[in-house]
Amino acid sequence: MDCTGVVLAVYYYAGIDLAKDFSSYTGNGVARLHSYLADHDLLYDTLVPRPGDIIFWDNTYDRNEDGRWNDTFTHSGMVVQTSAWGTIDYVHHNYRRGIVLERMNLKEPDVHEKEIDGSIVIINSPMRMRGSPKGPGWLASHLYRDFGRGYELPRD
């Protein structure tokens, strides 16, 4: 059970096998998934993604343990919905809490929480793993790389 496994499971349940060609690619699961979608020209950048889009992040932890933030393809999740003001609800596997629903807003990338209609709401969820070295950015919006449209792959 990891972040890529959650995305693969959701897609598989919908009839799309994103893992069928994984052996053709190298790297961790996130890198393999990203490469697969890149080969099918299904990666893109937007402020307002669609439900079902796969989210890719870099530098969510120091994977190579060199104390620097130079780790690509460290995490993935899936868009559930995007609000009118741009906040993206996404599902992913949190290393401590399991499968969770969290938020990211690329229109307000530096805002963690703000007051809306008298309530404090999370705009961008923290994304860095506890114990990670200090680095630039710590919110989901800071570490975001791009989106992928896996649902546009042909179904077998």
C-alpha cells in the first residue's frame, strides 16, 4: 500500500489498468506512472484540474537522503473535485494516516489556511514528511509537478 497503489487501484476499479506496462519503465511507481502517461501525451498543467486527474509531486521527502531537495516523482494522488475558488480536493496515501482526502489550491499556493464564511478552512495541505530536512516549500501547492489524464487511455 503506497501512493501509486492507491491511484492504480482506483483506476483499476474503473476499468483502466495503469500498471499493465509498468515493466517497460524504470524508477519508483510514481516515476513509472508519470512516464507511462508522458508516452501517451496525457500530462498537462492547469490551475483547475478535472476529477480523476492524477497529481504528481516532487520533493515530498528526501528519497535519496542527500540532504538536498532534488528528488523528483516522490508522490502521487488523484483529484476528487475542484471548487469554484480553485481548491482541489484530492485523495492520496499519507505515510502515517493511510488513505486521506486533502486539499491544494494552485491559485493561492502560499496559503495554508484562511477564513471563509466565518470558518477557518485548509486551502493547501502540508505535504512534506515529518523529519524531512528544511527546504523550499512544504504545502501540496509548493511541491506540485503536473497532472495526468489517465482516464483518456484506451480501455482494454
